[in-house]
Amino acid sequence: MIIMSGFDLFDFNGSIKRNRQQEAMLTTLDSRKAFLEKMEEERRARVEGVKKVRAASIIQTHWRGVRERKKAKDELRRVFDSSNGDTLENQIRRIAYFYENALDSERLLGYFDALLLVFLIRSSTFDVDREELVLPPHINSIFQMILLPLNKQSSRNSSIRYLIDSLNREVDQNALTRLGLLFIPSLSKFLSSDIPSFISSLSLLNHDHCAILPFSLIISLIIRTPQDSSSISSLIVSLSRFVPPFNVYRSLSGPFKAHIESSLSSSVFINCYSTLPVPSYLPSLILLASISPSHSESLSQLIYHPTFLPSFFSHLSSSYSPFYISKLSSDPSIRIQFIEFCRLFKTLLLFTDDTKLNRSNWKLCFSFEETINVLATLRDMVLSLISIVYPDDRVNGMEERRKTAEDCQQLFNELVTTLQTAQSKDERMELLPAGFWSGHKKEISLTRKSLRSGVDRRGRRSEGPPTNITSSFFQHLIENYGSDSSDSEEEMEREKKVARMSSSEKRTLAIMRSIPFVVPFIDRVNMLKELIIEDKDNQTGNAMIDVSVRRTHLYEDALDDLSKKNASSLRLPLRVSMKNWIGMTEAGIDGGGIFREFITEVVKEALDINRGLFTETKEHLLYPNPLAPLIFHDYKEHFFFIGRLLGKALYESQLLDVQLAPFFLASLFTNDRRNVDIVQMRGVDPIIYNNLIELREMDPSKIESLDLDFSVIVDELGRTRRVDLIPNGSTIRVNGHNRNDYIQKFVNFFLHEKLSSMLECLRNGVSDVVDHRWLAIFSSRELSLLVCGEEGNINIDDLIRNTHVHIPRGINQEDVDEYMIIFESILESFTSQDRRSFVKFVTGCPRPPLGGFSLLVPNIGIQLLPNAESRLPTAATCMNLLKLPLYPDRRILEEKLRYAISAGAGFELS
């Protein structure tokens, strides 16, 4: 056998054999090279030919495969489209084989529709009321089939879009609930790794009823996305595009809505706001707060965050200027933002302990200067809103003004209640600079007409709408801040009065009914005096009411003589006579002094805690005894009478020697039960107050372990009963989201609801004498000044400076001056109680008039009596006159004076 290698031939013995032709060809080098190149070209040609044949074979094979697969897919599409009775499993296999984006989008929709239908059928027996909703295997298998098209990365975006489109089709309420509770949470787990493409697909959806599903899906994604992920920002920002309209969201019910509400109030969701810039999520926040009360309430968790509210206000300030107040009426988004800010800022003020609000220990998220700026902005906004609604009378456009008023009413409400809360806090703690509330640049002209108009004599209120469209905003103010008329004829008369008012008067009335504290206190006091003087001038005739009482039974006799049947109107003057302890009528005719002593003493006895009608706080401030209805079967008669006494004292500008609790005064005269400050609870029950403070500051995770609900147990003289703070309160648990609401309801119940029947009787009694709506222009502290006068020690310098001394004949001025110096030094040495006794001895009231003794009418007078060393000092309280004998030395003067003012014998010493 011969083996050929190159151009040589080898036999089995290894010898080389060449033929002659080869020998001839290889004799020269050039011929050898040419031969080799030719042979190489032939070899390459043979190799290329082999490749072409092989490639052609592959192409032919592939084409035959593509052609056969296309035929198979077309056949499967035909079978898929025409098959009605085949199994779903076979249909799934078919579409999984032939699916292409460009050709099979409609079939994919059908695929999703069919599987979603099976998903709903299989889940029909699943308990959706369970707290933990985990897909069981038989439902999860269908869910995984739905996800098959989404697993292909190349077609994921379009598949998501088709799936959402399928979800977006019309379904009944039951299907919506099961999709929302079972399908959506599971889908959010799957999509959490590919959020951007999901959001992109959602942008194609329309807001119909079923768009609540993608809305729920985004919320689930927000809750499941790690808080340090940058994706959370895009989710929050995009959420505003998918918030359903209020009417759509309101139509939801059952477990699905409860699930969404729970998600919206989740601390995980709410805390996202604290990690993002305010402008990025503000549209979503506002829209969510507008449709979901639970979300709005849960935002209160952020009020103590150091940057949330300041950033919020900073953003608002950039979009609002006092010079562009018209934007509030033209731009609803700005109004809604301010409404939400006011609500949160008000909550912050309500639930910030007083100990954290002083210059040395300021713990608010706003600095002190920032707080002043915020309140000044809100104050000026209210005044500007009123000016917009009531421009100059020469300005036309009634219909436009009416619409502006309607648009701004909710904002006005929130602004007013926020300012009222801040002013109450400031009044109690004196936080803001003096004159802050009246330090605006708006001119307010007070007239009796502006305060009288719109309020009937009995202060009742109509529920019907106003007939005059120009008074829409005014009507709103009256209904919400002071009027409660139910007489249609009086309502019509009131509207006629409103129509006759000028715009300036309407603005004044609006201010006095909503934020009267922007008017200086002394101006409002003078206005009240003018109203009372005018009312007195309208009293006809010289009729008087005679009252005869025993000093030993002051309250009982006064209750009988001044009852409604015996004294139909206490606006008439009272002429009082008193009987001493042995039944003899005391000397002296009542010219006003005996009345002042009478009204002071009878009110003091009525409010005595030993009588049982009133009780006191830890600071010895009086308020109605919650147990009084259980002690007195006729308690309403007693409280109506006491109300008339308080009204009479105010009507006659008579100060009373009592101290009333601020929350009681606020409820009595302003009927304001909104947003009671928790600090008011401290004086009533310190233990409850401390528990509420602890609850407010407790970690949310620990609250549920307390097992609290919205109900309280009250003790009624040994018997206990449960009272719901809200409807079905005993079934609603207190948690970290609703604890502030619980605290507010709890405080309101103890400080208002338990006293409601007594307050109503007191209020009716006050209104029987002086319209209590005139008193609504004063805060609780200001009312305390009107009723009880200034607290603290009596200023002797002020008293002496406003005292006129009558010098008898035969006494020179120098002796009188020396005697008065001794007299003044004796008064200076008196204790606080002695000074009060002296003032009561001279004027009939132990307190100086509001504003000092210069306002006492008439001024205190001292009539010096010569040659009367054996007599005691006496007083004519009707003229505020002290009859003072000229004693020979200081010791006798002090002894006689102390004895006289402490004897309590009335006119018996005269």
C-alpha cells in the first residue's frame, strides 16, 4: 500500500517513489511554487463548496421549520379562536406557544380575562374578611398562570399593560373586592422589582370605576417598597395621577375599602412623607386627604416631625402672598393645601403640652419667630377673605361674590378654628407679643348695628337657606359662629336687616362672629356697654322688682322671688331689702349698693360647692357639678336661676366674688365644643390628664395592648355605666392612628357632654337677661374679667388716686392730708383678703371694676366726720361712699376700720 504525503510517495518500507512527471515539474523552484499555489486554490474551492452546501442545507432545514411552526401557530390560533368547549389548560398551552406581541394582543386580553374569571370563581369561597390574606395553593396556581406572559422580559411592558387593561374592565362590586384584596397585593409582590415599567403602563389608563385597582396597586407597592429605595419617590409622585374621584371612592364599601383605608393610614406609608421633599408629594397628599378621612387623620403622626410642617408652610408661602389673596378664591389646589396645613397646625397646637411652649423650653417644630409668622399669615388671610366677600358697596358683581364665598367657606372654617385654638393657647400662656392679634393693618369700625344685626333677641337660629344671595357668606358665619334661630319669621326679619347692612358693617359682623380677638379688648367692652345701655333705654316705664330676702336664707329666698313666674324680666331694676338674723329689716334704702351686695352674696351661695350644684377644679375654679342632676330632681330650675343671676350681673356691670373655670365660661357663652385643649383636663382630674398625655406620647405599637376603645365608664353615685364617645364606640379599638381623636373625644365628654344639660339651662338663663351672643365676642379669660374682674391684690395706689375726699367745715387741709396718709398706710398694711373686704364694704363688691377704680361710677368718696370718735365707719354702697370719723390716733382708726369691714352687719352699723 502506498501512502501519499505532499508530493512524495512512500511505500511500506519508507522509500520515496516519484514518477517522471513529478520529477520534471520539480526540477526548478518557480515551477514548484506555482504548482503549490494552484493546488491550494483548488483545496480552498473544494472547502468553500462544502460550506455552501452545508449552509444551504441548514437554511433549508430552518425555513422548513419556520414554515411548519408558522403553520402550526396559525393552526393553533385558529383552534384557539374557534375553540369554545376546550379546556382552559389546552388554551393556555396554545397561547403560550404561539403568542406574539404584534399579532396576539387581543388574544392576550382574552387570556387574562379568562384566567381572571377562573381566579374569581376559585376565590368565591375564600374568606376575604380575614386579616391575613395569603393565596391558597388552588388560587395561587391560577395566579401563577396569569403571571406567565409577564415573565418574558422582552414583552413584559406590553403584557403589564394588557393585564391592567383587563383589570380595568367593568366588574361587579364583589369581583372588585376579591381582585383588590387577593389579586392586587400578590401582584405588587411580583412587580416590586420592575416598578418603572409598571408605572409607565398605568399612565395609559382612564379614571373609571375600576381604576381603583391600579390605585390600590400603587399603594401596595409603596408599602412593600424598601424605604431607602429611590423608587418610593416616583411611586408617591405618580400616585396623584391615579387617585380616584371622591364620588368613586365614596361608593366603595366592605373589606376592600377597609383594606385601602388601612393601607393609607399605615405608618409605613405615612412615614414616606418624612423622607421626601414636600413639593414632590404634596399633590398626592392633598388628593388623598380629600377622599380619605383616615389618611388625613394619620397625617397627624407627622406633626412632630422636625421638618414636615415647616417645609409644608414654606412651600405654601412660596405660592401665596397677601398681595395675591385672590388666588385663594380662584385656585382650588391652593385652598386645599391651606386647609390641610391648618388642620395639622391646629392639631399640633392642641396636643403640644404647655410645658413645651415657653421661651426657655420651646419644643415646637417651628421656632418662636416662625410661629409668629405662621399665625400672622393665617390671621391676615381670614381678614382678607372677609374683605373679598364684602368689598366696597360701590363694587358690583353680587353673583361672583356669592360664588367666591361658597368656594372659600371650608378654608375660612379651618382658618378660624386654627386661630381660635392658637389664641386660646396664647391667652392661657401669654406666648405672643402684646397686641399681636390686633396688630393687623385692617380697619375695623365697630357699631352697635353691626353686632345687633342678624341676631334676634332670643338668639335662635333657622336651619333654612338664606333668601338673599348676597348674604351667603354672612349667613354661613352666623350659622357656624353664633346664631341658632329656629323661627322662620324672625329668620326672614333677620335677613332683611342683613340686606340693609353696608359692606363695612357686614365685614365687622363677620369678624366679631369668628375672630373677635383681632379687635382690642377694651373696644369690645365699650361696645358691650353701649349695647346694654341702649337696651336699658328701650325699657319702658319705671317698673321695678322688689326683692326681700333673709341673710340666713339668701339663696332660697332669691330663688323664690326671682323665679320666672314672680319676675318675668330681670332687665328691670331690682330693689332689695334684707332681713337680719332676727328677722328685722335692715336700715337703709337700696340705691344700688344693697343690690350689689345682694347679687354678690347670692351668687356666692349658689356656687358654693357644699350646696352641690357646682364643684371645683384642683385650682379651686368652679364649674357645674356633673352629679347635680342626680342630687336635685329640679336641677334645671336651679341652673336657669343661676344663669339669670349671672346675666343680671353682666347686665348691671356687677363683678362677682367667684372664680369660674375657663372651659366652663367658654362653653357657657360661646357654645364652643370644638377642639378643647387637653390642658383643661389637668385641673379637673390630674390623674386622667397624665394618663392622656402618656397615651399621646406612647409608642404606637404599645397602644393596642392597653385594650382601649371609644367608650368610658362613668360613676354616678356608686352606679357605673358605659358611655360611647362615638357611635358604636365600644366596638372601635384605640390605636396609633386614632388616638388623638380618642383623646379629643374623651376630653370633650368630660368637660362638655357631661355638663350639656346644665349648660343649656345656664345659657337660657343668661339669654333671658342679656343676649349671650353679645358675649360670644369675648374669650374665656376675657369673660372671666367681665364676670369676676381682675385677679390678684387690690391696687391701693389706684384706689386712693381715684378717691374723692369730702372735707368738713372747720377742718384744715393739712390735717386732712395727714389723716389720709395714715389711712392709706393702714390700707397698705392690709392683707389681700382685708383689702377685698374693705372694697366690698364701700362698694358692695370685693373686686375693683374692669380697668381699675377710675371706671367706677361714681368714684369712691370718703366723707370725714368730726366729733364722731365713738362711732364706727359706715358706708353708703349705693354711692360708693365711706363715712369715716376723724379718730384721734392711728391705732383707734385701724381697730374701728377692721371691725367695721369684718362685722358683716350690712346697714346695721349706720
